[in-house]
Amino acid sequence: MDISQAQCPGCKQPMKITRLNCPECEVALDGEFEISPLAELSLENQLFVLAFVRHHGSIKKMETLFGISYPTVKNRLNAIAGQLDSQFQAPEVSSDILEKLARGEITVAQAMEELE
């Protein structure tokens, strides 16, 4: 299943991952789990990114693999980057929080909590 586009059949809102299960020993974790921005790309775009990384960013190799031109590879990479950029929201980092973290006054978890 392509989780990047999973929608509720009732209200059409995006579905969330709430259960992880080990098929071997049947241990299960329930909660709300986030997925990476790469996983939110369509399966086709995930495969494109995977091929690009596996071939060390060679646009020449991408042209050969996918049978597309240099401009098409560039346009596709730009479109994927645009999708990733729209999903990425960097937190505004307070230098005070970073200084506390550097001095060991707070833990990483506490710093993350303060940033939210």
C-alpha cells in the first residue's frame, strides 16, 4: 500500500500510522507514528530518489535507467525537492535552548519539548 496517499474512505482526510507489529513474535506497539518526508512521496518518486542515490547522483545514469532526457531528470528532481521542501518545517531554534543543551542543563528531549 502506498501510505503517502492513504486517505480515510469516510472523510478523505490523511490516514495516520497508529500500530507497528512484529509478525515473528507478535509484539505490537500502539501510538501515533510519524513517517519520514521521503515516505510521503508517491511510490514512483520514492523509487526515483532511491535510484538517484544508488547511482551517486548521476544524472547521466538516470537518463539511461529511465529513458528520459537531462532536462526531464532535472525537472523531476526539482519537483521532488519542491514536495520535500513543502513538507519540511524547521523549528525556530532559540540560542538560549541550545546553550542550555550545550552546558548539559537540559536533555535533548527537554530541548525538543521547549522548541515545540
